[in-house]
Amino acid sequence: MSNKVRNESRTVEDLGEFGFIKSIASGCINRLDGVVYGIGDDCAVIGPFGDRVLLVTTDLLIENVHFILDRIPPEHIGEKSIAVNLSDIAAMGGLPRHTFVSIAVPRLFPARVLNGIYGGIKSACKAYGVNLLGGDTSSSPGGLFINVTAIGETNKDSVMYRRGARVGDRIYVCGTLGGSVAGLKILKGEIPAAPEQWPSLVLMHTRPRALIKEGLTIGSCGMATAMIDISDGLVADLGHVCEESKVGAEVQEDSLPISEDLLSLGKQYHVDVTEYALTGGEDYALLVTVPPESAREFEKLLEQKTGAKPTDIGEITAGSDVKCMTPAGRQRHLETRGFNHFTS
Amino acid sequence: MSNKVRNESRTVEDLGEFGFIKSIASGCINRLDGVVYGIGDDCAVIGPFGDRVLLVTTDLLIENVHFILDRIPPEHIGEKSIAVNLSDIAAMGGLPRHTFVSIAVPRLFPARVLNGIYGGIKSACKAYGVNLLGGDTSSSPGGLFINVTAIGETNKDSVMYRRGARVGDRIYVCGTLGGSVAGLKILKGEIPAAPEQWPSLVLMHTRPRALIKEGLTIGSCGMATAMIDISDGLVADLGHVCEESKVGAEVQEDSLPISEDLLSLGKQYHVDVTEYALTGGEDYALLVTVPPESAREFEKLLEQKTGAKPTDIGEITAGSDVKCMTPAGRQRHLETRGFNHFTS
């Protein structure tokens, strides 16, 4: 970039990621037919095609922003780039079908590493039963960039949005929380623990799993009112649901689904794993709201279809705040802003 | 990247872009239903949904690889990122409907420039009647990266592939050739001409137009046998058609559609504009093959529907070579490799 271009006062950092997204979200629809939902949820929804709709999502993964090349095997980078996109489709209640991968690599990038990344992309596609149907390749003047677009499908009446939560709904989490950020901190040496002694936490970060079966079950059961995947952290993503649904939420921190390994790590290294569970990103768990009268049946169905009970972590409330209550009944002070890629 | 990762002998540059694409193109289909065509053409084709199919394409634009920020207005970068993707949809005979834009920007990038780019993206979407339905944003540790995914649609019997050309077919070009590379060379100072004196050539580079109406007419007319958009250069893209169709081609260089302005530039600065027309990339003209018995009718139809006659530049031949003949009937020496983003 030239000095002429750089020499300006207001930067994208000042703007902030969410501020920027809001500023561009108007005037994006020029032809309404064929659009069910545009910008503002985990996926766009296009169609309908008969009784089906397509879900489309796209995600960037950038070296030294989203991953550090020598701390994570190339295969895992490839797998993760697919899984995080499929998680967005799961969060809308869809079945992922196709992926498209654009990749920019430095000219002297080792072929072995690039092949490893594509090996991971292909093995993830195979594991999830999705196709790799295209993409683009380019040289990069600075670091590795991966952009994945994923397309899924579902019945037009089974799409789950962020906007449907209602006061009194129970808040459920499928999956566990806080493991990914713990794994990242171990890999970065911010917690002085040997990565090989905490494989489950490291893998939560390097090989997240998209909860497809859970998302499909939730979408088709007709009981849930809202869903989102937890990529920015529980508080931030629950905040997105509350904002879109115009409600608040109260979370009981002693109910959070935290793995035994993460609890052990917390004790051993004196770290506040509840904070990890509340604000750590990249868990790719699913957050779901369900009216109280359906709660029992919902738990039973999920356990029956997926083998795991969802965790009831709290309740949707009137207002607009996301409150987190300690076991003593006090409100925990929370940093409620979402993860901001322009400043983090 | 760490030294550990860098310290390897074989790089992506050794592999080459097309070699790499070939190496990954197998094992990409894990579930065949819902896929009409995967990797290997301008778009993937998914569906059918009733009698319709969707066309999906994705393209990367990278600062200092695909554009230089202070030589092209931000609005034009935005417009171009949309147009080049829509051109891929035009090349398959489709109507573009939706776009998704991922963008990675340095933290201290001027908000004004980013807003300009999105202004261009939105005005292009408006001009083409397509929607902007989503995307991703991130900080970038090095330069500006834009990835656009575009989705189009067409009747399932109107899709145009690269693979259908037959011996004896006439080769047509809609649009002109060589202007974009001339504009680029003017902007970069490689031709000592003032950009403001050659606006049509500079605009060919900075504001290419996707030939949607032409593509739709060609797709639906039932006369054409193959189509591609000319993004890598005429010889390279005709080569792709020949390879996929298992044929050769003979182009008459005095038939090439070269604009008056480009001819003037050639005379004034003693540059070989025929070479530009043959190998210069990013013209986003459409190359079409048509059986000789339909040629007249095809020309007439295109002129009637789009206001411009396509240019007959040569003939599909047996064999596999793309030959270019001088007015004296001699074969011109050609560099037949396509544009390689890993080495260029």
C-alpha cells in the first residue's frame, strides 16, 4: 500500500468488525425473489426450490490470525477450515452438501504443507459426506489465506434462525465449552502445560467437530425457537441471539458444560475455566432455545438421536442483557463484546 | 512461517498452479446426487432443482497480485471483484443471482478505502441485479484479500461447458481482446502513455464488464457447442476448451476483435497489439464455438439480442494444438501455457 493511501486518520480498527458489518448490511438486496434470508445469521438462505432451501456460508482462515502454521499440523488446518463452515450450516439446521476452497499461498511455500492442508480438506469432506466442487488458487504476497464457502440444504420449514427466542425459553448447549481456548493457550505456551498431556483440549482447538446430526435433529424436531453455533464465545453468541430476538438471558455458571479435562487443567494451573467457557471462542458447540413446556421432550429426543443430552444453562429473560449468575446468586462481571477480528 | 516449515525443497512454485489443481481434482465427490458438474469448468453446477440448476464460482483478488491499490480507485476494485465472478456465470450461460464477499484488511487500513471498495461491490451488484447475501471479514497480516463467491441459475438444458467443441466448429469472440493488458501496462508505466489519454483501455482493465446478456443468449439458443470466458488470455482459454473437448484450433490473427483505441496505441508506441489480444489476460470476453451450419443464424441472433455481432476468429480442428496464423498464412510462435498464479 502506498503512503498516499496509508496517510489517513480513520482506520478499519476504529470502525470495528461488527460496526463495519452493520454499515454495509443495507442496500444488499437488489432482487428479492429467490432470497429467504440475507446477511445477519450463520448462513444466507436461498430458494425455495420446491420444499427445499439452500444454506450458504463463507469463512476466512488466515495464517497468524486464525492459526499458526508450525503449531498445528497442516492436515488439521484443512479439516478445521471445512468444519467451521459446516458448523454454520449445522447452526441453521441444515445438511451440508458442497464446499468451495480458495487458497492463497506464498510462492516458496512447501508443497508438502499445501498437500497436507488439502489432504485435511478432503478427509473432512469425506467424513462429513460433502463434495469439494471448486475454488481458486493464487500466490500470496504475505502468508497463507484460506476461504471456504459451504452450501447445505434443508426443508424450508426446518431452518433455524437466531431471531426466534422468547422470554421463558430454556437455553441449551450441545457440546462442551472452553476447551478450544484452553487448547490454544496450551499451544501458545500461555498456560505452561505440555500439549501432549492435554490431547483432548488441544484437539478441541485444532480439530473441532461440526455438530451436524445435532443441528439436523434440532431443525427438524419443531421444538426449538432459535439456534446459533458458538464460534465467538458463549456470551457473544448468546448476545447475538438476544439481539436478534429482542430478549435478554440469564446463564447459571455452575451449569456450563465443561469437560473433566478442562476442570483438571483449571485446578492444576489455577486458571478460571468458567471464564473460558463463557468467553472463549471456537468451541463450535450449538446454542439452542426451547420453550419450557418442550424442554423434557427436547432433552430426551437429542439424547436418543445423538447419544448426548444437551445441557440446560439458563433462561431467556425480558430486557436485553446477557447476565451470568454465580452459584452464590451474584451477577458476574462480563466482557460482553464479541470477538472482533479487526482488533484482536 | 517458521524456519522448520520453510526449510523444504519442493515449493508450490515448482508444482505450478495447473499442476496443483490437477493433483487435487480427484477424490472430491463423496455424494454424487445433487452434483451436475464439479471441478474443471468456469462454475460448478449443482441441482437439478426441478428444471433449474445453480452455477457456483469463486475467485480471489489479492493486492499486489491482482491489483495495485494506488493505481486503481477503490470503487473499481470492488466492481471488478464482482464482475470477474459474474463473468464465470455468463460463461456457463447463467443468470447471476447472489454474491458472498470475504475480505481481509490490515488493521490500519483506511476506512475510506474499505468503504470505497464496498461501494463498488454494491454498485456492481445493483447494476447486475444480484444480491450481496453474506461474507466474512478479518484483519490481514499482509495486504488486502478479497474472495467473492457468486451463485447463478439457468435451465438445466442451457448450461454451456468447455467440453462440447467439435471439429469444423467456428470460433467466435463476443467483446474485444487485448485492451485489459494494455490498460494494465499503461497504469504500470510499462507503456509510456498517459492513462488519462487512453481511458477506454484503462477502463478495460479496471472496470471489466461481465457479458451476462451475451452468455444467456448463447446458453439458451441451442446453437453453441462450448463456451468459456477469456480471463487467462485467448490462447490459454481456447486451449482449455480444446483440452476439454479433445480438439485443436486454428485462429486467424487478422480476424481478432481489437478496438480502434488499442490499434492506435499499438501504432503510436510500436507495441504488438496482436500479441496482447492473443495472450493478454482479463478481457472477460466470451469465446464460443458454433457448428458452421448455424454460424449465420448465430451471428444474427447475437446482434439482434445484444446489439453487437460476435467476431469469427477461426475454426476448431482435429488434433490438440492451438495454432495462430498470420495474414501471410504462416504459423505464429505462441507461448501456449496459461497464466500461472503461482509463478507470475
